[in-house]
Amino acid sequence: MSDQGFKPVRHDGKKALEKAMRRPGFKEAWEAGADDYAALRSLLEARKQSGLTQDEIAVRMGTSKSAVSRLESSMRDPKHSPTFETIRRYAKACGKRVELLLV
């Protein structure tokens, strides 16, 4: 075994995104998903503010942890987008309510 030890590789997400934005088509694709990512951020922030785990949210929703995990990861998948009712139940489990804002 090598005695060189662990040498972490630094990653600058901001710099990587700036570089990616220069690739053809990337900026358009990134911006097209902005609403989906904003919705996902809202869900994750609600859970974080509630201090609850996926398991705890699942119990409050009457579902499984894997269903909550799928919900949190499905916001970017048009084939498996959650229903408004599911989002409302998730919000309620977090002690929140859903407000729809069209701008």
C-alpha cells in the first residue's frame, strides 16, 4: 500500500459552471430547467427547515422513504413529475403550505 496518503481534489462549482456555460447549448438547457430546480430547492429547503428526515416525512405522508426520495429526485423528470396533491402533502408534512405564484 502507498504511504502517500489521501490528497483531495479541489472542486470549484462556480468555476465549473462558468466553464460549462461556454459550451454550445448548455446555457439554454440550464435555463430551461431553472423552474424545475427552483421547485426542487423549495422542497428540500422545506424539509431542511422542518428538521425532518426523509423517513419522518414519509411517515407523515403515509408513504415510504423511497417514495419521498423519488419525489425529491423526480422534479426534473417530466415522465415522473409529482402531482400537485403529492407536493401539497409533502409541504404539509414539513409544516408548510403550497403557494403557486405565476409571474
